[in-house]
Amino acid sequence: MGTLSNSFKIAVFEGDGIGPEITKPTLEILKSASSNYEGFSLDFEFLPAGAGHYRDTGSALPKESMDRARAADAILLSAIGLPDVRYKDGTEIRPQVDLRFNLDLYAGVRPVKIYPGAKCPLSDPRAKDIDFVLVRESTEGLFAHMHDGKVVDDQYATETLKITRSTSEKLFDFSFSLARQRAAEKGRPGKVTCVDKANIFRSFWFFRSIFEERAKSFPDVISDAAYVDAMAMWMVQKPWDFDILVTENMFGDILSDLGAGIMGSLGIAPSADIGDDHAVFQPCHGSAPDIAGQGVANPLAMILSAGMMMTWLGHQHGVPQLIECGQGIDDAVTRVLANERGLTRDLGGQLGTEECALAVLEALPSNG
Ligand code: ATP
Ligand code: MG
């Protein structure tokens, strides 16, 4: 594993649609960015999975791919899915969900911040200060019993929502630690807001009471709580007030799209799904079949996800160069977006995928 040799194995799933188009330049950026540092190296292993693979072989995530992903130090997953390929029951191909459950990736991390050049739909001048992270519990909640939700008869259907103490404690500890880490980086106190519906549902009252218990172990981090309906409004009215929002799976699913909306484009929204020992990094967008093969997809969400992967590896293994490398990738993307000529079509610009990625490559710290 990484810590002994500081050579990190990265499992790469190229995905479907625009997936391979955005993966290729992302790996070039990772190679170039990491070549600027001594002390670690990356070793990429390409693994098959996805809708195309399901169509060809009947398996969306072969066991071999799963085993190798489990053995890797981190997993980089591109966009998955094709419009006309579905499981036999009619649901979407979802190896990303299988990875979350199989590797117990309980913390879904969605940073929401305003990059220059991105068209934030909020006109308030404070919108430029938006910089929060949504942490979505990703293995339980309303998705825990996804496979045994029932349409009982033509009059009645039911689903179950599950909250466990063990996962909730890990989720909250993760969120408070992330707040601490960001507070140290930004030189201001951290804050975690628990988002739930504790006024109506006993399961959410349980969720919030565990949150309040865990908060006591992080006295340096401010903690508060909000109901999800109010939070949906505040994410539009005063999103600059938040630091970390932590919530249940389904609420997080919905609020993370609201977050991507605030950012101005899906094309710049990265994500991570993190557990104790494993993590998957993936752009928030889908495989965009409508523009696949045209070379116009925005690669930045994928590149930012790769940057998050470097930062996570750095913290996980105590390698500061990796953290610096991850920050360098984020900074390079920020610089590219600040230049109006650096924008892809989804942001109103002219650049193709490769040109945009090349601009990021040139903006990396020691390539400038
Ligand atoms: P999924 O169900 O997998 O989330 P989806 O059908 O909801 O997929 P996407 O594949 O994310 O949606 O595409 C939604 C729209 O956003 C499409 O018009 C697509 O072209 C556009 N889009 C998504 N990702 C990008 C990108 N990286 N660059 C440019 N446009 C994108
Ligand atoms: Mg979608």
C-alpha cells in the first residue's frame, strides 16, 4: 500500500459517453501535477465497468473490477450510464452505487463554491463568498433498503428509512474533522450544520441527537441544526453563511443538485464518496450522451474530482506533497475559469475538452 513506498495505486473507471473523453486529459494533468513533486508517484490501473460494459457482457461491475478497486489506494470514477441501457427491472445502471455500498463509503462529499467565470444564478454580491461542503450520508437513509422497497398492490407502496448509530457517529465525526481541517486552512472557526427533519420523524430526532452527542467531542467547531425544508430556502437566500452541511442520503441527493445549480454548471461540480479505508472520486454530472464523441465536454468537474483525490490521499497517508498537489490542481482550474477565453461551451465559451485541459496543465504551479 501507499504508505511504505509512497507509490499509490489509482483504480480508474473511464465510464460511458463523455467518460473516456474527460478521463484521458485528467490523467495527463495528474501525471504532470505529480511530476512536480518528489516523494510519491501514481500508478493507474484501468478497470471495466458501466453501461457499455453491461450491454456487452451482462455485468455493470465485474467482480474482478470490484476486487481490484478494493485493493487500490483510491478510485477515480468517470461518468457512467447510457440512455438506452438499463438493468432488466428498468432501473439505471449504477456501479457507482454498488461501489458505495460494497466499500461502505458513508460520506458523500460535495463541495459547493463559486469559481470565477461560472455563472452563479444568484445576483447577490455575497454569492462570490459561497464556499461550503455538503456531506451526504450515502449508505443508509431512504436508500438503505432500495432493493426491497415495495409496491404492495395497486393501492399501496412503501419504503423504509434506516439510521444507525454506528454510521451516524462516523458521518458526524468525519464532518467535524473536515470542518476542523478547513478551519485550519482558512484561518477561521469551522461550523457544522445538521440538516434533518427532527420535528416530524423519530428517525431524524435520533439522527440529530447523535449529532449533538458527537458535537461535544469537537468543542472548537461550531455546531447547529436546521430542518431540510428551511435549508432548501437558505441555500438560495444565504448560502454564504454555511461551512459544512451534513445530512441523510435522500435529503443530500436533492440538496447536492441544488448545490450544483448554485455553482452555475454541472460541468464544474466534483464529488467524493469516502469511507474509513476507501474513497471514490467522481464528477457530479452524468455521461452527457447528447454531446459524447464531439470533444466539447467540460473536463473540469473530473479534474477537480482528481484534485480532491490527491488531497484525500495526502491526509489519509500523511503526505503533505499530495495535499499541495491537490490544492495546485484546484488553483489551476480557478485560474483557467478566471480567463473568459478559458471556458467550455456549457459555460458560454468556445473551448473544447482537450483545449480546456491543456489550459489547466499550463496553469499548474510549476508549469506556468
Ligand atoms: P445522470 O442520470 O447520469 O445524472 P443525466 O441524464 O441526469 O445523467 P447528464 O448526463 O449529467 O444528465 O447531462 C445533463 C446535461 O448536462 C446534458 O445536456 C449534458 O450535455 C450536460 N452536461 C453534463 N456534463 C457535462 C460536461 N462535463 N460538460 C458539458 N455539458 C455537460
Ligand atoms: Mg442526473
